[in-house]
Amino acid sequence: MTFNLARGSVASAVVASVLAASASSAFAAPDFSGVWGMVQHDRLGAPFFIPVEPKLNDAGKSVTDAFKAKYDVAHHEANGACVEPGMPTVMWGIGGAAMEVVQQAQRITLLSELASQSRRIFLDGRAMPESFPDQRVGFSVGHWEGDTLVIETSNVTEWQAPRWPHSGEFHVTERWHLDDPAKFKITGLRPDRPPPKIEGKILVNEMTMNDPQWYADKNYKVTVIYRKLDNYILEDNCPEGIWMKQLEAEASGKPATQNN
């Protein structure tokens, strides 16, 4: 009896595996793999790929104003000390830093050239973990809706400093799809500059952001567009400069600081 039950369990597992493999092979997911760079377009709010930030409610203003009153963030920007806020700014970086998408059937790995940040988007059907430490880039799971990849991200570390501050309840929904660039108004970095040359389809990321604690706006939307680059992403050695500055200061007998 025990042997028959075990054999039945194994048989069921094999059938389930075969069915899953058949379903996977029947659906040909769009290929997002490669190196992508942002392009400016009329849906962004400022040059150099910086979208307009959502308005904060009273609670959000109170926290962020207190942070700016306590710390001189105007002269000590976080990225100047190699500290990046993670989501959502990792998706547009500073000046449109390139990103590489490594696509597998069960997971997409995103590698940003800015501060060597990385995201892992699980496509294996898992749910959001009930207990998982907050991270700058959060925890992401995704699923396919036709040719669109829908990504849900939560567990994002609270960020009180300037540039897209958010509480620990911040949540992002992204919808990735490939599209014809002719459908969008692609512009130069500034009005007097021509738009970049684009070959092939663009990757469109429609982001919807919610923060019930700090945002005055619900379902705040930002559209980010990328073009394929025939290039590689490079390593970011930002911490090396800070380290060498400290070494040089100590070698010269001056007090070591981490000012940028």
C-alpha cells in the first residue's frame, strides 16, 4: 500500500511536470534580454530622464522635511556617497544609466550600471513572502498577461531623503511590453536637440506607484521607455573614489571625511 501510494505520488509529479513544460513551450514570451538605455519622451516631466515626483501628503512632508532639516542633503547628495535609493529610481538612474536584462523562463535579472544595483523578478508562480527583509530594490514577482510582463514589487526600504522618498508601504506595479517607437513622441534631452536614432522595438515600462502612508496621489503613473543598445554595461567603482579620498587624507595628515 505504501509503495503504491509513493508510486502514485511520483506519477502525479511527473504528469504535473510534463503539463507545466507543455504550457511553457506553448507560450513564447517576448524577449527582453539585452542592454537597454532610456530615451527622453513627452511623458516624462524633466530632462535627463527624471520623471516628476508624486505629491506627498502631510505625513510624508513631515518626515522628509525633518530629514532635510537635520541633514545637509543639498551639499551631501546620497548618490555622491554611492548610496542609491533603489526602487523606483533604479529604473531610470541618473542621466539614464544603462541596464542589462537577463531573461530566463523562471526569472528575470536586471543589472543596472548605476551603482551596480540589481533586481530579481521571479516568474515561477511564487507569492510575495510574508516575512522578508526590506531592501532598496524590494522583492519582485511577475506574471505574463499575453505579451505584457506584469511585475509587483513591495518590501522596499523606507527612503526619507530627496529623490522619490517613500515609506515602507511603498508598492510598485510595472507593465513591460515591446512596442513600435513610432507610437510615441521621442525627443532629445533638450528641446533644441534631435531625438536619438532607434532601431527595432522599444521596451515600454508603465509604472504605477502607491504609498498609502506618504503619497497624496493614488495610482501615480510614470512611463519609462528604453531603446536597445549595442553595448555592454560597465562596473561602477563609485566606492573606490571615496576610499582613496580617505586614504589620501590620512596620508597627508588631514582628517578623513566622506564628503562628496
